[in-house]
Amino acid sequence: MREAVAAAFAGTFERQEAEKKLVSELDQLVSNLRIQSSMGIWAFWPTLPEEPDFRSWLIRLMATGMKIGLPRLNWQDRSLEFRQVVDPDRDLELDSKGLAQPRADLPEFDFDSISLILVPGLAFDANGGRLGRGAGFYDRTLAQVAEHVRRVGICFDVQIVQEVPQDPWDRKVHAILSPDKGLRSCRDDREGQVANRA
């Protein structure tokens, strides 16, 4: 999928334009959901080539007082601990693989204070299926979150595919947000209904 993302953009300008569109869509999503700073957002800190870069958007929200929780890997139970980040320059450190994550001494983000979860993935499908990297960190963590909390997959349009292979323990997203297609609600065949939660 990394190669597909690279092939979709002829140069840096095209990618930057796509990411600008995505940020505009993210602003609209937060406005439509009327997310208050006292609640907040779980998000990922995009640094991998296949991830749209919306870090400037997260920093802008932090500056307004919005509570932003970013994931820290918990290798003991292979789940994620979302910790509140206020200043990425001060609050993030590099893990053993060179990826940025919150410091361990930062406060954990209360599960009851989440309004929205922005979920990364290598690919997504129209039923909300998500292809991760195979370690199951997000699936284990999302299983602990109330179903009404909106889970939105963030990706480039080329990462939306016909079908993503699913195991029974995989957690689906309620909607997918991409630069050109905008926000699309997902239909879960196992529930037989359209998820209009986002």
C-alpha cells in the first residue's frame, strides 16, 4: 500500500494539496460533531509514508485547548495507552522503532472523555473494514471503547479498496475520511445497517 500511495502522487505538491483537503474535511467533521475541548479526540501522530500528514491540524487544535490524546504502545498487553499531549515538541519521544509517541509520565486520556477517534490504516473498505499492520494494538484498544464513540478511518483515496479481509476480533470504523471523497459513513454487513454515527 505504501507503493500505491507513492504512485498516486506525482510529486510533493499533489500530496500537499490532498492533505490540505483532508484538513478542511477534518475541520468540518469537528464542527459538525460539535466537539467540546472538555471532551476531546484520540488521534494518531502521522509519520509513516502511507499516512496523510495532518500534524499541523492537531497542533492547531491543541493551541485552542482541545484535549488531544495520542497513542503510546503498551507491549505488556499489546494495546494502546492514549495520553494527553499539549506540546508535541516537549511531550513526544521516539520509541525503539524511531516513531514518535507520548512520554510515559503524561496523564492517560479517560475513556469516558472521548468524542472522536481518528484511526490509521493501510486500507479501508465501504463496510468499515480496516487493514492494520497485523499486531492488533488498535483492535484490542478499540474493543474497550463504547460503541457510540465515533471511529473514523483517515486515509488517502487510493487506500479505500473493495474489500479488506476481516477476522472476528477486528474492529471496524464508523466512517472513512479521505481528501477527495470526504466523509463517508460505512455499512456493516454484520449489523445490516448503515452506521450514521459520524
